[in-house]
Amino acid sequence: MLTFSPAPASRPVGGPVWFGDGRYLIWSDIPNNRLMRWDEATGTVGVFRDPSNQANGNTRDRQGRLISCEHRTRRVARTEYNGEITVLADRFEGKRLNSPNDVVVKSDDSIWFTDPPYGILNNYNGSVGDRELPMNVYRLDKTGQLAVVADGINLPDGLAFSPDEKTLYIIEDGSRPPAIRAYDVVGDGTRLANGRVFISIEKGRGDGLRVDVDGNLWCGWAGRFSAGVPTDSDNDGFDGVMIFNKVGAPIGRIELPERCANVCFGGYRQSRLFMAASRSLYAVWVGTSGAPGG
């Protein structure tokens, strides 16, 4: 496993995303209000964007452009090829979004994102503000039309599609115990149905997740939690990454010395797992490849 600490003040706690055409990784340093970049060819680390509006989750659309969830501005934004920023969504029915958290892009170019209030609770991860909307999960289509696809989720966090895009997985932080929920993608691929608890998290807590080509879920994990409540015991779970197969059974884990928030696949043939933890970025080659859209 390769481990590298980006900078003494850096906290890579959000949204790693791989740019294979440039052989570099971008991730969010939320408290320090910047996006960081690691170059595979040179091993160097630098600042990609400062300020970043305290961006959290990131992904690429099917045209290769960076899509970011910004806490401070309470919006989802796209970085164009020339570096200009396009605001994709910041309101729903005239009301401000809470603080978009994580994001994925489907093969029909629609953008799906979660909207918990984490970024408006304090000035460390965002900017204190009033909540105007429920904690929804949204779909933004190619025409700019924004729609709620899932509601009633208590603190929706990470999300990812199955390889065939017939299932959407959403981490629910606020349930007791926390859970990874699953939804069927129905109709013309624009709606969700049959929401259910896919995995009940009895030990630890999940955060961001990505799916490999075989349908396995790779989930960033915080170990020192029991039923979603922080504890002082190191034995309640473990910090690192949990791996579940497509029926929800645990099949592996990667232990790290610190909490892992988010993961993504990158490198040659999408076979390197990057793990953004509390104070370091980790990478390990794995025996599979990441599914598109993460």
C-alpha cells in the first residue's frame, strides 16, 4: 500500500476523483477550503483550486468535466474545460439547497446528489445557515431540470450506482443503526422505487462508497462508532474500508490507522483504490476495476 500525507495542514476528507487522461487525482480539503491534486507521474502534491467553496464530493461527468458539491455556496458546480465554473443547481422550488454532499453521474448524463445539512451546521465544514429544504436526494437531467428522487432519508451521505445502473445505493447516517439503503432504478431510469435497508451497520459507520465492475461495494469507514454514536473504544469497529458483495455480505476490509471518509478507483484500468482519510491519502492496487460513473 502506498501512503502519502499531502501537506501538514491538509485534511483530505472528501471526494477523491481520478483523471486518467492526465494521470492525477483531485480531492477536497474541506476545512482548508481547497481542492488538492496528486500527480501519479511525479508523485508531487499541490493545490488544484483555492478557494474551493469548501467542496466535498467530486466526480466527473461523461464528458470528463469535474462536478463538485460545494458546502459554502450550497450548490453543485461544474468545472469547464477552460476552468470556468458553471452552477448546475443551487435551489429547488425557489429554496436554497442545504449543502450538497456526494455526487455521481449516470450514463444518460444525469447528475444525482445527496443534500444533508452538514455544511450549514458550522463554519468548519461550510457556513452556518438556515435549512430551507428537507434532506433530499436529487436528480439533475441534461436540460437542467432538478427533481427529488428520494426523501425521508435521515442524513443521506455517499451514493453509487450498481454497474448495470439498476440499483442506487445511499448511505443513511442518521438512522439507528446507520444503514446502506438500496433503491431500484425504475421506469425510464429517472425514478427510484422499493427503498429498503440493504446493509444495517451495527459496528462503525459508512461514509462515501464506490462500486467495482463485479458489483461489490467499497465503503469508507469510521470505526469508533457504535450505532452511529462516537465511543472511546477502539473495538467497536475499525477505521478503513469495508467491502461488501452485491447481496450485502461483507467480503473484505482494509484497515487504516485513521478514519476513511471517501474512496475512488483510478490508476491503470481503474484498478487502484484511493482512500481519503482524516490526515492522509492512501492507495492500494486491487484485483478488480471500478465501475463507471463514480
